[in-house]
Amino acid sequence: LVNNYSGLLEMGRSCVLPDYRTKAVLQLLWQGIAEYVAYYGVKFLFGCASFQGTDPQDHANALSYLYHNHLAPNEFRPRALADVYTKMDVVAPDLIDARSVIRNLPPLIKGYLRIGGFVGDGAFVDHDFGTTDVCVVLNTSMMNESYQKHYERKTGAEFGRD
């Protein structure tokens, strides 16, 4: 957790040792985030999620799927800076095997989508980390209702409500 400024919470990278990367540990991480969001009244979560490798063509189907199906609404859509912008919509929607893409998405991206998250416009190739990154954003008021209820039961707080 990096910054909570005027209802914004930037999610930084987290590292979990391979032996501890279990569903239970990930659920605890998300529960902690949910408690923080509820306690501080966070309206938007955002951060970076990565695909391994620096050749966006290797992820053309996934990037295109995300662009065509999970692009953030205009009113809160982040866009990669022009000098590092990598086009995401390179494969036509009817040529994408959505089931295969979803099955192979990195877990963090899948997790954000599951709870109602979106992606920004444009990927970023991070040569230092050896990744192709997308900005993920979640408007807590648009959070998937079943996840809202789940975290409300766990934390006793309401999410995304004014």
C-alpha cells in the first residue's frame, strides 16, 4: 500500500515466498486491503499488474481481450503516457478465444476483474522488471456485489457507499 490521497489508494507490488503462495494467503492479503479500503473510505484502488516478458506481441490476445472487455469507463480511465504507450487493441474481438485468455491471465489481473476492476488504455513495457504492465483500477462503488458482501461480512464495514 503506497498512497491514500483523496480517496485514492495505489497498490504497490507485493512479494510472497513461493512456498506461501496459497489461496488462503492471497485471501488474507485481499481481506487486509478490504479492511483498509473500508476504514479509510477509499473510492479508487489502482496499480500495476504484469505479464511476464517484454514483447507485447506475446500477450496480444490477452491485452486485446482486456481492452475490448474490461477497459475502464472514460470518467476514470487511466492512459499510459504517450512516450511509453503500447497499443493493446491489436487483435479483433471475434478472433480472441476468451476462455483461453481468461484461464491464462496472471492471477492479480484475474483477481481485479473478478471483483469488478478495469484496465487502463495502453500497456507499458518495463525492461527493468522484464514485464509488460497494465494499469488496473477499481472504483469501489462498482465492486462486484458478491465480493462487497463477502468483505462486508469479514470486516463489518460497507464498501463504496457514500
